[in-house]
Amino acid sequence: MTSNSKPTWLSEDQRDICSRLST
């Protein structure tokens, strides 16, 4: 899998949570 736009240690779910926390 390619992880160019997003880190490998962050799944889509984690990214979503991170985004909500950053809001």
C-alpha cells in the first residue's frame, strides 16, 4: 500500500478522530 498523503501509523479512522480533535 502507498502512504504518500497519509502516515502509515495512522489509519483512516485514526485520521478522522485526529481531525475531530483538531477542530
